[in-house]
Amino acid sequence: MMRFVKGLSTFRRGPWEMVATLLIAVGVFMLMQPFVMWAYTYSFIVTLIGTVMFIIVSHFPESE
């Protein structure tokens, strides 16, 4: 856990890619669920933020 937090604070690729991937997954889940309208409403923006974040963090240095 401490290694993950250290990776986030030092802008390493591994932890930030995990966060971006989780955002994409949450956005897709929000898009597919039929019960909560606000989740469906914000699903595109959450997926878009995760995708742009993934593109940006793919330029970060590798984790050690």
C-alpha cells in the first residue's frame, strides 16, 4: 500500500495507470447500469477523463 501511495506522489506510471483504468471501468459501469439517472448522465465524462488521463500517464517514467 505504501509503495502505491509513493508511486502516486512521485508520478510513476504503474499506480497512475491503475487509477486511470479504474476510472474508465467505473465510467463504463455507470453507462451500463439502468437504475440511477445521474450515474448515466455523468458516465461519458468519467470515461473521457479516465481515457485522457491514461494517455497522459503513459508518458510518465516506469515504476521501479
